[in-house]
Amino acid sequence: MALSLFSRTHTEPEHTPQPWPEIGETWKPEGVIVTQRFLGLAGAVVLVYTADAGVNGTYYAVTCPGCSYRTRSKTDHDNYIVSEHVGGEIANAHAAQCRALPRDLAGCPGDDTAREIVLGRLNAERRSDYDATVYLTSFHLDPLALQCSIDWIEEELQRLADKQPEFLTAKPRTYSTGTEFTILRRPQR
């Protein structure tokens, strides 16, 4: 009997999600790509994640569902986390001092709850002295709560612009494809 050195009898999928050892299940919410997980001192899991890449590139965020810690920047003076490595450093530093117990993973919210999250983010971005452009990176802290794709968020923004044009406007992007959304400044009283 001849044995072939190049024959394959069993192949594994290239990217099979691995179960979380803490809970024994695979969790892949829509619109979220978890790239790293760190274990806190008392068992809470700290996540480094990203959403779909937008027109400005890929950005990362860090969250700890155990203690509700969330950040999309390294310090208050930095812009967004632009590399998985930096996200890992932030998550590891948080995990090294976090004493939160593990929590159950968030379930997928209904459309009404997701719409409230989007509206809440827009209200947080709204200013009184100038109109503010909506960047999808503004939603990078919300994908774990939203569990919706970037396409769903854009559809919701368009729906809001159609329904509340005094709050949010939509127009084609000037220098690229897609739609640009603008939150209109708060009215003066």
C-alpha cells in the first residue's frame, strides 16, 4: 500500500469561530468583528472589536461588558484607535486592573431599541453652534449594543433624514460614493 505525502483526508474551515472558554459558545453579533479577547482579574472578558470598514478606513474600539467600560481612543486627546495592536494594549491594560465579574453576552435588540440607540448617538453628537457631519466611526462604541450592520445604520440614518429633515439631512458625498449625513445645530432659544 502506497502512502501519498500530498493527500488530504480531512480539511478544516479556514476561519472557524472558536468557543469562548468562559461560556462555551460562539458569539458573532452582526456588524461586529471581535479581534481579541482579554480576561479580567475576576473573569470579565475585555473585547477589542471593529465594525465594517468605512470610507475612512478601519477603526477599533475596546469594551468590557463586565464593568461597562468602553473607549474608541487611547486617551482623551487621541483620535480613533486605528490598529488592532493599540486596541490590544488598551484592552490588556484594562483587563489587568478590572475586577468585574463576567456578564451574560448581550442579546440582539429589536429594531425599535436599535433605533433608540442610533437616535441617542446622534443627539450626543449634536451641537448648538455648528452643523455636525455624521461619521460612521461615531457609532463604533455602539455595535455591541446595536448588533446591526453598517448598511442597517445607514438605512436608519436615511429614514431619520426623510422623517426629520430639521434634525438630520442627507446628500450624496462630494468626493466619494455613498451618502453624507449632517446633524443640524440645535435651535437657539
